[in-house]
Amino acid sequence: MVSFLKSCTTGLYAFSPVSSSYASTSVPVEELAKQFAVSPSSIRRKLTELEKDGLVVRTHGGVKSINDDESGMSFFTRKHTNALEKRLIAIKALKIVHDGDMIFLDSSSTSYFLAEYLSEFPNVTVVTNGVDTLAALAAKKG
């Protein structure tokens, strides 16, 4: 599944197909444009940048994720591997989050750490496909 955060001039820019029907297929540019209320040409420009960064693979009319499932390691193992570095990344990512933003977090362990810090922002909306990330958000909320 394509999932990443990218900083740009308009703040936090995120693409994350939330439909599991796209888990192993290409996500159409038109679908992303509709999902994020931007033009298809804006999506294509951003996808070109992300492809250059090695984060996605462009397909005819869409985009597909780079397969980096960390060789099937459990979430517990991934969460504890390089935990300090992941926390530092999460803290740095907080600098581009503002109250009132809507952000998309994937199921990665780094996103999990970011979710732990998001309670500082009472009006941030988070969409995630990560069960552990959702649990971290719920624990901080309650």
C-alpha cells in the first residue's frame, strides 16, 4: 500500500490509499486527486518527485508502492528495532503538524511513535491502516 508523508509549501502532504482493494495494485491518479481534492496534474507532479525519491513506482495512470514489508517481521520486533531513531523522526515530523490538520499514517512502527505524540494537537484528524497506531491514538485520547 502506498503510504508516506511529504512536506511541501502547503504543509503536510500525504497520500495513503485507505481502500484495501488497492493493497497490491496500482492506485489511479484520478482516485488520488478526488481523495485529496486536488487536480490530477498536481498529483502527477508529486508522484514524479516521489518516484525520483524511490518511494513509489509510477504505473500507467497511477502509482504502486515499493514493496518494503521488512521481510515479515512482527510489529513488536519492528517497533523495538531502532526505536530511538524512530522516536527522533517522529519528533521532527511533529514540526510540520498543525492543529486542524488531517494526516494519514501507515502501519509502520515510525508512524506508531508519531501517533504517541499527536495528543499535543486536540484538533488533528488521523486516518490510519495501522491497528497498533490506532491503539496508540486511542490510548492517548482516553
